[in-house]
Amino acid sequence: MPCSSAEKAIGKFVDRLQKEDVNMHGFLLSCRGRELAKAYYAPFREGQPHRMYSVSKTMTGLAIGILAEEGRLRLDQPIADFYADCLPEHADGRLRRQKISDMLRMATCYQSTAYREGIDEDWTKPFFTGSPTHEPGTVFHYDTGASQVLANLVRRLSGQEVIDFLNERLFAPLGCEDERYWLRDPSGCCQGGTGLCMSLRDLHKTALCLLDGGHGLVPERYIKEMTAKHIDTLQRTAPEEQFGYGWQCWRTRAGWSMYGLGGQLVIVCPDKQAALSTIADTRLDPEGVQRIYDAFFETVYPPLDGMACDEPVELRLKVQGLPDDPKCGFAAAGVYHFAPENQLGLKTLELEGNTLIGENQKGPFRMAFGRGDALLTEWPGWPGEPALIAGGWVNGRLLRVRAFAVGDAPCGFDMLLYFGGDHLTVQSRRSWDPRTEGFDGVATGWERDALQ
């Protein structure tokens, strides 16, 4: 039987995340080599690949560490040594002084990422043609472009894309058998800072390998250096991001972490030989990732030393929906017509039962939603793109609809619809992605007679 101490702590963790409306997809917890708990929030399931976003950076950094151990590069070597073909004739001296170690610790010569997604075909070259803003190696600026160059460097030195290199050198030897893939830039290079898609359990296997010294697959001395503090991050707004940065990973209040946008986390606590791995989509909540950290460190971390059980706590949950007043709502409303110029690009919108039917700048769409619980359906206007959409009546006139895309690019929008009889006001905010265009802003539509 599962031990009561583990059940109690995990129960508090889950309840707190639910109370704070954190959109979790799953988590795994291990301590001293033993699994203590696992949870998947339906429709997410064990073994399913999930977009890892910036956890990709840590994985790219591991490949760099393996290559350094083999003598194919030096971490104190200027990156320009490997990219003479990409440098302009009169390259800025600050770029020429840019070391690989500075790229690993986000101390590049740029204030922001050099490549432009959706514009640049090759995401590596802009790093060498951009305009430096300051001396490298001095201050922290989060630079996904640096991770892209490092993934490209793996390809240049090994002849393999970073996913193929890690499949051969790390994932396969660890017994990672679930489907995984790595999204590419338009030139075909793996998106080194954001594109890895892998399962939660294979991510967790990798975390436990690093916690246990690398198993001879990743150099132990590299892991120790990678997870140490190499630069201050005092200007970050999230509390957990102010403990400093290592080599493509973050320091925390009690160890280090891999951190990907939206709650893709591996929280490693060496003092307790523990690791928590999570998948989620918290992008609509600016404090969502911090909520996961706080819930873990305040409910699970303190009693870890006393947790020892024969069987892990195994939870089958479901992605959180929305509060819904069953006494409110109505079967149909509309059609409402919107002025040609409005922030949402809406043309028409109507309500039929639990479905919004409308037209925007991209064309007609249907948006079915579950009342209270999230409904697994299609993203409006994107056939075949899976989505979870929940609706909830707040009162007799106000409906809230929240949607999350659950494919390769987790993102979402949160919409309020105020039905005022002859008019409808729609207010929406989104997490950025091409899928969410047209779902940020406010607009009022009117019944046709009211416009005349």
C-alpha cells in the first residue's frame, strides 16, 4: 500500500495546484532512486510526447558537454572559431570574443534573440550578422539564439542533428523508448532552444541519470559545472529565477532545474536526492510556473526525507475546466454583427447551446466547449489541431470560455462574453502563437436591427 506520508504530501500538492488553477498535464516524483508519485491529467497519457520548450536548451547543453569531454571543442573557445563562413568581413570584436561558455550561461553579446521566427530561414546565421549590444560574458540576457547556434554546432562537429546525437549517446542507452522528435527551423536544423518533444517519463529518466552522476553517458564533472551558478539573474521578475543560471539550466532555492515555457520543469534537489518532472501549460498565467515551484517546495520538499513507500502514489486526474453555474445560461443567442475594424477581427458571432459559431478574418469557425469540464475538440479555424475548450457561466449574462491547444505548440486564450440583449461584448487575451491570432482584444457586436 502507498505510504500515508507520501499520499498526504502529494494530495496537498495536487489540491494546491487545483485551487490556484494551474493547468497541469502530468508530473513524476522520485527520491533516492525510487518513484514516489506519478500523475497524468486526461486526456494526456503516459508515453505521449509533449513540447518541452526551453528544456531543449538543457538537452542541447548536454550534447555540448559530451563533445567537450571528447575534445572536439573547448568551452573557453570563441564560437567564431567554428563559423568563419558566417562572419561578416569586418565582424564586431565583441562577437569574435564570444566564448562557448558564455553562450551556455546566457552571457552573450546580445540583449535579445537575433533570429526572427517566421522571417529568417536559417536561425543560426543571424547570430553572426546581428548588432552586438554589449561585451559578452558580463551580464545575463536570456538568448534562445545562443542555444540555436549550439545545436547547429553539434551538427557541424558530429555530423548529426542534436536529436540524433542524443538518441544515440543518451536517450537510447537510458532506455527511453517513447516517441520523441525535435521541431526544426526552416533550414532543417533542430530548434536547439525550444523544439524538443518527448514524453514525461523519458524526461524523468534523463533527470534521474543526471542526478545520479550521468551513468557514464554524460561526464560527471560537466554535470557538476552545468548545475552550478555561473551568472547572476537578479533582474528577473519571477522569484525562482533570481537564484542564478548555470549552463543552460537554472539555479533554484534548493538545487537546479530545467525550465521550459508553460511549466515544463525538472526540479532537482541534490540534498534530498529528489527530482520532480512536470508538463503543463501555464502560459495564460504569468505566475503559473512560480506556483508549481512554490507548491512543490512548500508541500512536498519538506517531508521528502521521511517518505519511503512500497508503491508509488498513482493519480488519474483530468485537465481542469472552469466553474459553471448550472442555473445560468441559455440555449441560443445572436447573430451579432461586428464593425469592420475591431481588435478581434470578428465579423459575426452567435451561440447555439455549447457552441460558438462565428466568422473572423480567417473565415468561418465553430468552437464547441464543455460546460465546466474541458472538451477535447478541434482548435477553431485549425482543422486537425487538438484543443481542450471549457466554458462556464459566471452569471446570467457572462460566459467564460477558455481554450488550450494541446498539440506541438501548447498555447491558449481566455475569453469573456457579455450578452447584453441586443449586443455582445467579447473580451479575450491569449498566450502568443500563430494559432491564437485574433483572440486578443475587445469588441462589441450588435443584432442587425440594433445597427439600423
